[in-house]
Amino acid sequence: MSAAPLSTGGAARPRGRRVQWLTYLLLIVAAAFFLLPIYLVVVTSLKLPADINLATTWELPRHWNWHSYAVAWQAFAPKLRNSLVLAVVATAASAVMGSMNGYILSKWRFPGANLLFPLMLFGMFIPYQSVLIPLFQFLRNIGLYGSLWGLILTHVVYGLPITTLIFRNFYAEIPDEMVEAARIDGAGFFGIYSRIIFPLSISGFVVVIIWQFTQIWNEFLFAVTLTRQSTQPITVALAQLAGGEAVNWNLPMAGAVLAALPTLIIYVVLGRYFIRGLLAGSVKG
């Protein structure tokens, strides 16, 4: 009688668990490594100016100083409204226009479409610095230089290539038969968009909103060159908070925490849909 083969299932399970725990450990170490700058910013913001030095960089505050947040908030309050108006309006406008562009380029055939789309994408690769002077002259000629609306227009135009690309790839997955059926039923351009395309675009809008809001909120070059004192956003206020020869580092660190909160909230609320929407249209099947 031949001997029964030995089972290796019992030995494989402990080995699989060890690999799983090792993976978790490596992920925790990697997360801690990437969170070190955040720890440093928060800890420094809560220290007294006299306690901030290289020797005690990583130490917790001996005296918790929340006053730096009050000072930073007073400096940020007038600029916070500008940033909110700028980010919300520019994000909404570029998202809607990018959605319409993606709808047209993916579902409507017209002469020159294959040339227009690459030309639009080329705008993603134009450095801000190369268009700064002509952009300044253009906004001054149309009377929008120094205003918040001029900055909004700039971000909407610069955001159209990436929003168009995201929506075009997203709408490519919608069956053309749905659009053709709507045309047969008598639906026009805006009828198809409002009743079919737009309701299916929620995850695409989530990706665009997170992307555009973050980019616009954190942008500095246009903000500092195309605005005046009364219309400057929060990134300029943060730079001014850290300006000067003698810097109380607790103030810019507290300002950095306050400036990061809106984008952090956006990611916490909508983050679960970000990767899902970003990958939409990337896999055929």
C-alpha cells in the first residue's frame, strides 16, 4: 500500500500569515516615513519661538502654544475668502467645460476633432513662466488684471486640457448605442448630455474636483503676479507670514496647517471615489 502524500496546507498558512504581517509592517513604516514632515510641521507650530532650534526639532513642545494659530488665522482671514471663491468658481467652471469638451470629443464626430484634441492636450505641457508676461498683458488689456476674476479665468483656461482628457477617457466607456438611441428618440445635444452623459459622470466629476481644487488652492506663481493686495489668495499670505529676516517658525508652520485643511477635507470626504474615477476608462472589457 502506498503512503498518502503529506499535506502542505498547514505549513503554507503560517508562512502566508508571516508574509501578510511583514507587508503590513512595511506599509506602516512607509506611512510613518511619509508622515514625518506633517509631524514636524504640527509640532513646530505648537512650540514657543524660543524653543525652536535644531537640537529640539523632533521633541514635543514643553509648553503648548496655541497662540500661533490665532495669529496665523488673523493674517489668513481676509485671504481665505479669496481662495475659497477662486478655488470653488474656477474648479466648477473648468469641470463643467471639461465635461462638455470630453462629451463632444468622444461622442460627436466633426472635421478636425483628431487635431483639436492633441492641441488641447499640448496646453498641459506649457510652463507657467513661459506665458506669464503675455498673460499679464492680456489681462491688463481686458481690464481683469489684479482682480480675482482674472485669476479665475487663468485657472479655468489652464485647467481645461487635463479636465478634457479625464472626461474624454471617461465618456469613451459609455456605449455609443445609448447616444444613438437618444438621438432616434429626438434628444438633441444638450438633451443627451443632461439626461444620459451627466448622470453617469459623477465619479469623473469627483476626480476633476479633487484635482482642480488642490491645484488651484496650492498655486502660487499666478497668485503672486496677477493679483493685488486685496485679491491675493492664501498661498501669498502664507509666503508673507514667513517673510522677513527673523522668522518665528511657529507662525508659518501654523499657517501651513490652516492652509492645508481645506484640501485635506476634500480628500477625506471624496478620497474613496478618487482612484475609482481616475481609473474609469483605462481598462477595456
